[in-house]
Amino acid sequence: MPSTTTRRRPVPTAFLVALLLLGVLTSASQRPAFCGVADDAPRRPNIVVILADDLGYGDLGCYGNQEINTPHLDKLAAGGMRFTDFHSSGPVCSPTRAGLVTGRYQQRAGVPGVIYADPKANRHHGLQLSEITFAEMLAPAGYRTGVMGKWHLGYEPQFNPRHQGFDVFRGYVSGNIDYISHYDRMEIYDWWHDEEKVEEPGYSTHLISRHAVKFIDENHDRPFCLYVAHEAPHSPFQGPGDPPQRGPNKAQEKLGPDRIARARREMIEEMDRGVGDVVAALERHDLRDSTLVFFLSDNGAERNGSNGPLNGYKGSLWEGGHRVPAIANWPGVVEPGAECDALTISLDVTPTLLDLAGVAPPRDRPLDGRSLRPLLEGGKPAESRRLFWQYGPQGAVRDGRWKLLMQGESPPRLYDLSRDLGETTDLSADQPDRVERLQTAYAAWRKDVETGAAVQPEKPASK
């Protein structure tokens, strides 16, 4: 697979000096658990992480889509870095969020699958408080943190993001809500301000964007880390003018393919407008050059979306289930129009944030991701790496250009993604030794992440 190729303008000398000085001051001021920085250190960059929900590899204009208008995200890509081999750490919602906010494989946190809204399933599960999020790690460095939108890491009060280091929470805790009425799949109202349910009318995408902008307005004079977790384009499929599908005033209508396609297009376009609003807020406060904006999706698209040339959809470990669009934009640091084909994953986000803030990770919880800072600053990819996925009976391993796919009792399949991105030609029979090595590596990884993994409660704490 070719190395990362970009043409980059020189980074200003003053900025490099500031980064060097930041590193020196940071290393001298580390705290026992995870580190802060000296009070007189240069201001750390602001960070905005924007997460789409079920957005496919082929759903944006900058990834080849010609039917959905995404000018703001396309502009971010044109002015920054577009990743072409970036992956979520799983093919569904809850696990990838656990991996994203901790920088560790979600299996370690006891969240290998979806946390369902149904009380008869595992509604009482969540991200245990023993796990440490990037919000908790950034706090000693003086960051104000907020999460706007979808949490999906626990419905019970003890799992509220306010107990995981986030200073502000505006959004919902379930996997999805009605965009209009804000009821979850089990017909339970789900819209929160911190730890309290609140009535707030409005289209959920608009509310998420509005609160993200408000957070920037209220914290523009200090370092901040804003996590904008959009609902779009996850079902239920509703544009801003559609009636509610859940709650006491829900409409009784059957959604056909045309109706779903139209609504889903509108959902993505409204999210894109919200991204534009966030960027405009940064510009209004003269923060663009001091802010990294990182956009990604939590997994691939379901069957109503587009994963471009990839095989498979959400819920599968084919490429379409976990290779996702990702964009990094930071004027003056990330070269405009850069493309990165390095093997990267959502687990890399937390290490990147900590690296930029000059914060060391917890000593008792080594991170599984690696910092993307060298790539963002124009450097070469680090040494080769292996990545692993597990969801139910499915497993996968990436080792350079090679991918081993395991699906239950079926024989493992081996693909050379540098020549076969669509995973059409199984090469396992030609390379049995490679298959055996990757199977052995996968078994060792499973043992590692399951040893000492967090244990979920057997029943709700409130009962």
C-alpha cells in the first residue's frame, strides 16, 4: 500500500517553537495519575470532535457522493486532511463510542456490543466509572469539556456523561431518539441538560448544533474540548419538516424507499449545516487557527446509505461496516487538500487529543490507539501496525494491506485490500501461513482485551 502522500506548506516557525515549548513545560509538570501542564504554559489548542451516526464511506461529496449536498464538510476536507483508510473500532454504536472516548478497545470496558434501550435486554449496562475518558484526562490541563448529542454509553443515572468528566451535557443517552418528539425506541422521553431531563422542542440535529455553538460562545476565552455527537443519519428517518414517529403525538405512516431516501438526504444536509455553524462560531471568536476540528463516523452506513466501493454495511466486519469518512482540519498545521492513506482508527482520537494538550495517559490503562499528530503536522506514518475487530461471532485483523475476516463457523477469508478494496477475492487458500499467523494474533488479542475487562452490573442499580 502506498505511503501517505501530501504536499504541505511549511509550518510557521513561531508555531513550532510554541509546540516545542509546550512539550518542555508539559513534561516538567506531570501529575501522578494523568498529567496537567504548568500554569504559565502556552495555550493548548482547542479541540472539536464531530461524530456522525451511521454515515457511510460514500455519503459525503468529498468522498464521491453526487446526490447529497455537504458543502461545509467538503470545505473542511478541501482545507485539511481527508483520510482514506480510517476505521471505527467496531461496526455499531455503543462499542465505537466506548473506544473513541477512552482510546482503548471497547472490549476492555465491557462494551463489546450495543447497549439496548429495551429493559429486557441490557439497558442497565454502561461505561463503568472505572474507565477514564478524554474529558477526565484533559481536565487537569485546564480544558472545559462538553458533549452535545448522543451518549449511548449507559441509560442509568450513574452512567451520565457528567460523571465521566464532561462539564456540560445537552442531548440524549439512548441509541436514537425521535428527531421531533425526543422519545427513544421504547417510547421513553430522552432529552437531557446535564443530569436532568428537560423539555426542549426542536429538531434534534438543530438542537445539537445550537448547543455546540453556545458552548463555544461561552468558553472561547479558555482551552476547550467539544464533543459533538450527531444523531444523523441514524434512524428514525426524519427530515426537519416530518411528523414525529414516536411519542403521544406520533403519526401513523408507513415509510417507503423514496420517503426514506429523501429524509436521509435531508438529515445529512442538516448535520452539514450544523458543522458550518460550529466553524462559523470558531471564526467569530478568532479561534480557527488555534482549533483542531476532527470529523468521523461511528460506523459504516446501514443499507439505506452509501459505503461507496466497500462491501458490507453497519453490523458487519466487511470494510463497509467499519471503514468510515474522517476529516482533520487545522489551519496553519494541516496542509489543505492533504490525503492520508495510513491505517488509522477511531481509537487514535484520544491519544491525539492528549498529545496536543501535553497530557500523559493513565499509567494503569495504556492506550490502544496512537497519536495522529505526526500525520497532521506533515510527518510520515509510524511503523506498521495490526488492528483488530470483534463483534459477536465476527472477527477481523488488519496487518498492512492484508485483512483476515472471520465470520462464525465459516472458513476465514483473506483479502489484499491494496488490490481488492471490495473484498471480492479470497486468498486464504494461497497463503495458509499468513492466515495462521493472523488467527494466532487475533486469539492473543482476544485474550488480552478480555483479561481484566470491566464487568457489567447484573441488574439496574435503581432496583
